[in-house]
Amino acid sequence: MTQFVQRVFSGVQPTGNLHLGNYLGAIAKFVELQKTHECVYCIVDLHAITVPQKPETLRASIREVTAAYIAVGIDPKKHIIFNQSQVAEHAELAWVLNCVARVGWLNRMTQFKEKAGKDRENVSIGLYVYPILMAADILLYKATQVPVGEDQKQHLELARDIAQKFNLDYGESIAATGHGEAFFPLPEPLIQGPATRVMSLRDGTKKMSKSDPSDYSRINFTDDADTIAQKIRKAKTDPEPLPSEIEGLGNRPEADNLIGIYAALENRSKADVLQTFGGGQFSTFKNALVDLAVAKLEPIASEMKRLCADSAYIDDVLADGAARAREIAAANMIAVKNIVGFVG
Ligand code: TYM
């Protein structure tokens, strides 16, 4: 078996409000992983333009996600923070992988079906091949672990399938060019903990998302303490007291969601949180959740604000990150071209 260097890669789209789902499902884990792994965290602006973006808004969002990465505690000196469009090899590898992936594989992608809706003939080709660009992002760095929310699971499975097919299709050439049995590692999705799918505060059966028309459905990174408190107090619940056992959360999506959020914010299990709040009313629990959410999120919001006021600093971080990302990407891309049989 080929041994690969352990490397974490993940990305966030710069397409508007970052919310609690992005934080608990992904970004909070980015911070943890930097203690034990070499990490590459990307602002995936090439992905953002698969749906229309206003250039000025896109520029601001790229800087805002960068500020969020730094504000949560990712160290841009020890690890790599960069925006995807500064490293041309993402698009280059995506093309090679377009020729490895099969149409039938893409046709199974549920997120494309959801995003395209009834207007499938009219969405961009980019939206359709989006998961292949995502596979290229990961494989370009030969990443071994990818922290993401539950909604990205299918895309990660596709990335593994593409890696495996490349390794098989080009097996002889991989060996002949001195890369052993496999060129790409099969990236492992890291989807763990009590909040891998944070749900809307207005409807516990719908995912919390930046595209929900109701701002009350989500808590944004930039919300102030009063707004966070209001949104949690107004969050939908049911009339029963909270259960004491985890089984009691079945068929109670709103209760399950709020308990999951609390657990993830405090790094505890849901069962443990129910030991504290089980049998009590939602109002008491919501007060505690407000305190906890404000304590965790407010410092991030104020640090983001401070950083966003200094776009020269943000741009320096991105330029430095891109230069370091490019080194890894360029070396791997040269190897891919060699394996495929390109000359030069
Ligand atoms: P994006 O920008 O939609 O979301 C960023 C991260 O947040 C997670 N997330 C959630 N987690 C829990 N509950 C929610 N309600 C919730 N909403 C979003 C997402 O799962 C994601 O981890 N395709 C990716 C971006 C991407 C990428 C990559 C990720 C492009 N290339 C390579 C990893 C590796 C996306 O659209 O994420």
C-alpha cells in the first residue's frame, strides 16, 4: 500500500452569510484539526460562480470568509488559507478529472437536483460539474481527511470514486513514473459530532442554509448578541418538556436540533446535555442556549469586523497562502500530466 502524508483540506463558498451550520458542521472542526494535522483551507470562489454573483459582492464575500477563518482561530502562518482562483491548477486538474468521472455518476448527485430544481435546462454547466471541481480541490493536495457537514457526504463519495478510477485507469503509468501503486489517496470524510446537519430554527425538517428567505431561520456569523437572542427565543419548539433520554428526541426535530446545537457549542454529547436540561421547559433551556451562543459567537463576530476593516491584511494572507498552496499544487499537477501522457 502506498503511504500518504496526512493532510486536511476543506473549503467554504463565498456566497453570502456564513451561519451556525457552517460553523458547527465544518469551520469549528477546521480549528480543532490544525492542532494535529497539516491543513489547507480554501475559499472556493470558482465554485461560487456556478450561480450568478455580483463581482463586488463576491470580492467582499471572499474577504469575509477569510476573516471568518482567521477570527475562529485558524493560524494562517502555520496552515494555508487561500482563495481557489489564485491557484490555476484547480481548474486544470478538474479538466483531467472531467475525463475520468462518468456522466452517470454526476446524474446521481442530489445537491445538483435540489439546486437546479425545475429549471434544469437553464442552469450553468458549472453547476452540473461542480462535484468534479470539488474532487479536484481535494485531490490536488492529495488530502487524506476532509471535514465537512453531512450535506457534502455524497460529493466526498464521488471524490473517492474519481480518485480510485484515476488510480486504476492509469495504474501502469503511475507505477512507471515512480509513484507506486496509487497516485491519489482516497480522501476520508470527517462528518462527526452532534451537529453535522444543523437545521433551520423555523422548521426542524429543513437544513439551515444561507439561501433561506427568512433570516430568522439561521444564526449568522455577523449577528450581534441581541439578534442571536431574538432568533433563539423565537425558534420553533413543541409543547412538551425536554426529554431526559436521547430516544425522546425522535420525532421532535426542533428539540433535537436545539439540543444538538447546544451540545456542539459546548463540545458535549446530546445525552449529556439532556442530563442537564431533561424534564425542563424550553424557555429555561433557551435562556442557557442564548448565553452559550452569544459567548461563543460574539467574539468571532467582533474579530471578523476588525479584520474586514483591514482588507490589505486579508489580501496579504490570501497571497501568501496561495503561494504556498501553489507549490504543492504545481508539483502534483506536473506528476498528473506526466502520468496522463502529456508532453512538456
Ligand atoms: P458550503 O459553502 O455550502 O458549506 C461550507 C461547509 O459548511 C457545511 N454546512 C453545514 N453543516 C452542518 N449543517 C448545515 N446546515 C450546514 N450548511 C453547510 C458544509 O457541509 C460545508 O462543509 N461544496 C462545498 C465547498 C467545497 C468543498 C471543497 C468542501 C468546495 N470544494 C473541497 C470540502 C472540500 C460547499 O458548497 O460548502
